[in-house]
Amino acid sequence: MGNKQTIFTQEQLDAYQDCTFFTRKEILRLFHRYRDLAPQLVPLDYSDKPAVTLPYELIGSMPELKDNPFRQRIAEVFSEHGDGNMTLDDFLDMFSVLSEMAPRDLKAYYAFKIYDFNNDDYICKSDLEKTVNKLTRNELTPEEVSLVCEKVIYEADVDNDGKLSLADFQHMIIRAPDFLSTFHIRI
Amino acid sequence: EDKEEDESKEEDNGSQQNRASRRKNYQRKNRDGKKAREEGSQKKDRGKTAPNKDQKESENKEKKTTKRGKEGENKQKKGRKNSTSSASSNSSDEESLSEEELAMLKEQVEQKKKLISTMRNKPWRMVKKLSVLREAQDFVEKFEGALGKGKGKKLYAYKMMMAKKWVKFKRDFENFKTQCIPWEMKIKEVESHFGSSVASYFIFLRWMYGVNLVLFGLIFGLVIIPEVLMGMPYGSLPRKTVPRAEQATAMDFSVLWDFEGYIKYSALFYGYYNNQRTIGWLKYRLPMAYFMVGISVFGYSLMVVIRSMARNANESTADGDDDNFIFSWKMFTSWDYLIGNPETADNKFASITTSFKESIVDEQESNKDENIHLRRFLRVLANVLIICCLCGSGYLIYFVVKRSQTFSKMQNVGWYERNEVEIVMSLLGMFCPPLFETIAALENYHPRIGLKWQLGRIFALFLGNLYTFLLALMDDVNEKLAEEDVVKNITHWTLLSHHNSSAGNDSTVTPPPLSPADVPRGPCWETTVGIEFVRLTVSDILVTYITILVGDFIRACFVRFVNYCWCWDLEAEFPSYAEFDISGNVLGLVFNQGMIWMGSFYAPGLVGINVLRLLTSMYFQCWAVMSSNVPHARVFKASKSNNFYMGLLLLILFLSLLPVAYTIMSLPPSFDCGPFSGKKRMYDVIQETIELDFPLFVAKIFSYVANPGLIIPAILLMVLTIYYLNAVSKAYQRANAELKKKMQMQREEEKNKRNNKASTNPMLQDLEDLLTPSTKTESPPKQAEDKKTESPNGSSPVRKPGRGEVLAGSPTASGRGAAFTPPSQVFVTQPRTLGIRAPYPGQPRPWGHPLGPVPGRGRGQPCY
């Protein structure tokens, strides 16, 4: 316990516990995971909040993420500047949202951001096409892709603007039986 | 939608705070330079406004980031207006202000507290969360003490302190609890390799382990340990001693392995316990404890299973059978974020692709039933075959158990004869499921439906086997009961004669007591039943482990190493690696638990064995799955599977409760073994305790309560309640369905409206198709007219054929072309389109809406 205390102050730990779904043990474990990505960059003492940012290449190479077709999007959404480079805070944020305890609404909100590739706050057809291509590794023909995208918009677009807004997306995803169990990374 | 509400509330809060701070600013300005004693409160105001402003700003930022900036600003403006008006009114009456202020402050503190507790649910950046959190905490810290002036102050402060302590304690407890959850990393590893479905089995196993640990603690703490510590020692009573005839072989391994010999006469089995009412210096009422623990094992299990079922049902508000979002769900929820292994990822990609393709095919040709008669015939045939298998296996078990009873009467039976029942049951459990799977190939169901059938059939097999086993065992028990009467007399007579003989020889010296090993004793059917269950459990464990070892590990080794020198590719072709059989494993676990529940009353040590089994199988199966299994090629996750398994567990629990309850309620306990010996029925122990240990009125109350006249109405009441609740839930369901339908209709309506717009294009086309001949025929004169009218404008006659071409081409072009046709020619259609377009003045681009490229679809599926 002695050396753990020096990483964060008690207040920091409490604050992190208030802001995430993690217990202190998990926060420390996450810190070590973060530090293991680049031991030479990340100091062992975080009590004075050093401004350390790890590049996306390191984040994306984590075993939890490296096989995920959406890893770049995840990193971009949770990074502060949208470039995929993450501070420890962003890192904690990411795994907090993807943890088991996070509520459906929060998960849905971030899932929407992840699938919104062009950041225009709507999932439009190009976003959907990208999603399908990532999910199937471009195995579908363009006609099939476009059919699938049209079907998705047809099914989920409640307000008839031809693209999915956050409300549409939540309306659809909240009814999905598998969403909570699959939009989840155990760390 | 909830979130939206949340945010609007938040905005309200923001505006309220805003208002409050404004007012204070205003007041401060008013009061500036007035009385010095107001300094304190002013300071307070200043202190309050500063964080408030920051907060406001941050919240504004937040609103902007969530793209509801406009609403937020509007509200804020409103708030500002309100604040100015209220401030002007407030400045007039300063007396009521402090009260109001206090209330306001309290409210704000409450709000901040709420904010702190829900901070983790906010979709904000961590930096922002941290800063807002700190501000809120500072605010609460600062003004908490100021609240509750006067008499309530101390109480308030105390309450606050206790609340703080409570929060801290809860957090520590949470931390402790998560530290106690074992195998988190192991499961994570499995999860990342095999996806969440395989991991769900291990989570289920872990849960089961927890439940069994509690049962183990209950039984060991309240029954076995008191008996071992305080009860009569081994060898003091006939029931605690190995009979003379068996003593020579009682320590042989082959005997111990069959749970005979010393193990049979140990605290692991029912027969060892004495019927002494109280034991030891604690006056521990062991028979009573034994009975209550037996009941509470079932009670606790029922409670836990039902509670977790309810929790699962609460969590999954989603109705998985909603057909509205097939593609959307495939798109957004099919990737399993837990996957962290390239091989699994490849499989997942492939399975997602196939599932998309399947859905597309389904969409394109909804029903393609080729030769439905053949398929129907095959399905009926498959079901007949499987029913034959089930009946056969049931008969086989009955036959074998019957045979084992004749074997048990004979001497010198071999190892196989003694273990025939267990072997046959295990073999059936091993070979029938694959057989069913082979037969199921005939049926050609969709894999997901096929999985359900398969599960149901295996369940029926296991259940049938278990119940035939029980029936046969019951026969055995009845036989033993008949035998017991005879033995009882013999024992009585033996003891009497021994006493008489010793008394006759020498009446002054106390006769040497008959050694407990020599006393003839009854068959003790309870211990027999307990031994049967223990043996069944142990053989089940062994068979499971051997199956894993041979079927998975050896096969994997063979495939891996022989592959270098084999004619075909072993890894890809026939044997290949095994897949992890989730459903079979879960069912095995569930049935094993059923046996534990059934057997634990007659063999208290059984739960200990089961705890060991679960512990080892956690490690063993984790190792096996990681070393020798491959991820599923096609994972069909049964949605809501958790509750499905729990439902099975509940069913098994109920079914295993039945025989135990039957034996407790209607069979007489053995006369010379077990805690209830000498009583007519086992439950007499409760009556005895109440009569002897409780005051008289408790016994009276109990006798009233146990009166059938009271029990039957109570049951009736319960049935009626169930009926009523059922009716209510049905009504809710109907209302739900109604609402859903309404929503559907609304959507449909909007779609139709939109499709009308879309269909204007095809409609136009159709009209134009009709019109084109006429336009073509009419065009020469009209154009002649045109020419006449246009000739002053200097249009050359050369343009005429060009225009005609455009007109001829327009019907085949998209509907949009119609807009460019001169109004004089499409005078029929033009007003109509206008009429349809009229209800949508707000649409920015009535023609170029996004669904334009697929105009035909809207008409193609009107019933969707």
C-alpha cells in the first residue's frame, strides 16, 4: 500500500472514484496498465498531475483494443483533442464508460459518438457504410452495403431526416438485447 | 430520452442557480455601504457567486458541447428575465429573504450532492468532471455548516457527518467486495479469447461457487462442526461405529472409494448423527439445527435464484423479440468489444459477414420453401427418434438400478457391478447429446432455433434419467423400510437377551456393555440415499474431467502434433480442435447442482465435495479452454441467456425439492440412525422443540397456525394473489403492446407521409407514361403554338426537335425531370403534386430528400 499512496493523493483517488465506475484498486490497476504502455514517459508520481499524453499508436496496441475494428474511433472519441492521443484522465474515462457498471444511457451516448465517424452529430449514410465495412472487412459488395445502410436508416430513423440523430440511436439501441453485454471491455 | 429530461432538469437547476446568484448580486449592490453587520452574509454571497459563475460557464460549455446549446441559452435567458423581475420584488421584502435564502441554499446543497453522486454518469471529459466535482464538493463543504441554524443545527451537522461516514463506509465496502471477487483476470482472459458467450459460462460457474460456499458454510458451521466437536465421539454408539463384520475391510481403499467403511460411519452422512436433543455444554439442539439447515439450504437457494432472476429481468428492459431493428442491431451491437484475440476477431468478422448476408437474403426472398413435405417428414422422424432415445435411456437406467439392488444383496460382486448405475448414467450423459445433435441435423433448423431444441432435449434426457433414478431409489427405500421392522425386533431382542444373560450371571457386577460394533442394526435408508448421491456426483465429476481430458486435450495434442505427418490437414479438416460446448456445460452444471440439493439433506458432506468440484473445475476448465479449444466459428448467442439458465436452475431446484420434501413429510426415519431416530416423522422435531423449549402460548399459536383450517385459506389467498398479479401484469403487457402499436403506427404514418413524397416521383412517372403518347401527339401543334408565341422572342425553329427530345426522354428519366417540363404540358399533374407537397412547407428540399435515390422502395413494402 505504501508505494500506491505515492501515485495519487487520497483526494485524487476519491475524486476518481466519484467520477468513474472504478474502485481504487481498479484505478491503480488502470494506472499501471497505462504506465506499462510507455514506462519511460509516464512518471510514477501523479499527485501533481503531470501533463502526459500517450500517442494513439500506443493506446491502440493494447490487447483489449488491438483487434477492435473501431479502436481508432474509440480513442478519438475519448481523447481530449479528438486525435486519439490520450492522457490518463481520458484513459480512465474510456474504460469507465466501457466498464460493466456504466449505465445504458451513458454507453449509448458514447456508442453514438463512436459510430459517428465524421463528427457531425448525426450518423449518416457514409458513417453507416464505414461501420459495415469495418465490421465485415469489406467482404460485402457495395450494393449489399448500401442496402444494409438503407435498411438501418429505414428501421431506426424516427424523425425522418434520413440520418440517425442521437435520439434515434438511443431509441434503437436501448431496445437491443445484446448492447450492454457487448459494448463492454473488461480491464 | 431520460437523459434529455435529466439535462433539461439540469438546465433548470442552472437557471435557478443563476437566478439566485443574480438576485444576490443585485442585493449586494443595493445594500452596498449600508450596514457593516451584513458583511458576513455578503462574504458568503461573494463566495457563493464565484463558484456559481464558474459552474454556470462550465454548464454552458457543456450544453454547447452536447449541441443543445440553443435550448440552454434560451432557458438561461428566461432565467435571467425571471431573475430580474424576482430581484426587484425581493428587494422590497427583505424580511422573508433569509428564510427563503436558507431554503434556497439547502436546495442548492442538495442539488450539488446529487450532482456529486451522479457525476460518473455524466458524459463529460474527465477534466471537467474533476473540476465540477471539486467545485461542488467545496460548495457543499462550505455551506453545509451554515445550514440548519438554531435548534436543528446540531442534529443537522450530525446527520451530515453520519451521511459522510456512511458514504465512505459504502465505498470501502465496495472496494472490499470487488477485491473478494475471484478469478476476474482468468475470466477476462477467456473472454478476450472466446467472446462473451463462453465467458458467461465461467461467470455462471463463479456464481454457483459463491452460492455453494454459502451452503457449505451453513451446513458445516451449524451441523457438521458442532457434531464433531460436541457430539458423542466415534465408537461410542452403534450408529457411530463400523459393524464388526465390516471392520476388517473398512479401511481398504476400494471400500472407501465406494463410500463404505469408515466414510459411511462418519459425519459426512445422515446416519452418523445422534438423536440426543442437546449436545455439549452449549446445549446445542442438533436435531433441530439439522432440520432447519436442511430447510434453509432450499430457502436460501430459492431466494438467491429468484433474486438474481429478477435482477436480470430488470436489467434487460429490452424486448429482444422486437423485429423492428434487425439490421440496426446487427450493425451496432454485433461486435463484441471484449474480443482481444486475432483468431477470435477473424471468426467474429466472418460470422458478422455471414449474418449480414443471411439477413439480406432473408430480406430479398422472405419465404423460399422448397419441398416442405420432405422437411416436415424429416422433422417428425427426428423427433420420433429422439423420443425413442429418451425412453430407451430411461428404461436402461431403471433396469440398471433394479439390477444393482439384486447385486447389493449378493456377496462378492465385482467393481463393475457395484458401479454399474453411475457408469451407465454417465455414459448416457456423454453419448446422448452428440447423438441428438446428429439427429437434429435432419431437421435443418436455423442454428439458433436448433440450439434451443438441443438444449430442451438434453434437459429432458437429464431430467428423465434423474427421475428414473429417483423412482428406482424409492423402490429401494421402501424395501429397506420393510426390512427395518424385522431388524428392529432383532435389535431389541438382542439387547434384551444380552442384558438378561449378563444379569443372570452376576447381578452385583454391572454387565460389560455390548460393544457398539456388535449391535445388529437396520439398513438406514437415509445413508444409503446419501451414498448414492455422493457416488453419482463423484462419478459425474470424473466423467466430466475425463471427457475434457480426452475429448479436448488429447484430441488437440493429436491434431497439433500428428498434423506434421498426416495425409490431410488435421487442423482444418475432420478432427480439428474442439469447440467449447456452452450449453452442455451449463446444463451439466445445473444438473449437478440439482443432485447436490437433493442429496445434501442425507449427506451433509456432499456440499463440501461440490465446492471442491467447482473450485477445481474453474481452474481445470479455464486451462482446458485456453489450451485446447478453438473459438466458435458461428456464435449464436441466445439473448437473455442468463435468465434462461437461471430458469433452468429454478426448475431443477423445484424438482429436487419435491423428493426431499416427500421423504421428510411422509417416510418414517430409521429407528437407529440419524438425528430423527425414534420419531414418527422427521418434522416432529419442530413440534418437540416448541413444546419443550418455548412458553406455552407459542405452542398454542403454532398449533393454531398449523391447523389446516388456517393453512388452506392461506394457500387460497396466495393463489388468488398470484392470479390477480398475473392478471395485472397481463393488462400491463397489453397496454405496453398497445403503446408499441401506437408508436409503430405513428412511425408508419410519418413514413407514409414521407413515402408519399417519394412516391410522387413514381406517380409522376406513371402519369407521364400515360401522358406521353398524348403529349407526343399533341406536341407538334403546341409547339407550333409555341413557335408562334415565341417567334417574336427570336427562337429559331431549329430548337423545336431538341425540345421534343427532352420531352420524349422525360418519362424515362427520374421524376425530377418532371419539374422541368413546361407547365402547359403537365397541367394535370402539377396541381396534384402541389397539393401533396403542401403539408410540408418546412421541408427545405421537397424534391431532393435523401431517400430520392430509392423511390421504388416505399411502394414495394407497404406492409412493413
